[in-house]
Amino acid sequence: MAAKKPRKKAKPIKRTTGKGGNYRPTKSGAGMTKKGVKAYRKANPGSKLKTAVTGKVKKGSKAAKRRKSYCARSLGQLKRSSAKTRNNPNTRIRQERRRWKC
């Protein structure tokens, strides 16, 4: 009879929101925190991930182009989501689009 292998301990679930999390709660606009972006970039060298463009930007600037690009991408995500998600102003995608000023 074969000997039983010791069970591996389950990895703790990584929290994404709350204390020590890398994402903003939905009520504060969803999306990643500065800390979360920093952690992601550390784990993925060469990454160019940045936080949301939330302030005023000059027309045609790099930040304005990033915002325009994000808004176009997220609109596609919003259109492909369910009607319940699309119409609820408190969903993550709607809150994040509001934060980016789309």
C-alpha cells in the first residue's frame, strides 16, 4: 500500500480591496491604487502600467490620449456587459469610467 502524501496547505486568498489591497473599492471609483500599480510593476518587470488619468489635461497631450484610449476600450467592455451591469451606476466599470472622466 502506498504511503499518503502530506496535504499542501491552501494558499491564503489574496484580497484585492480593503486594507492591504491593490484595488480601490467601487465607492471610491474602482481601479488600481498607486500601491497596486507599484506592486504589479515589481512583479512584471518592463510593464508600463500607470494609474488613472483623473485630473485636467491639455488637449492632445499624452495623458489626454491615454484617457481617450481607455474610454474607447472601456466603452466596448461596457457594451458587452449585461444590461444589469450597464444600467447600474454602482458597477465597477461605470465607477471607473466616471473616475477617468469618460
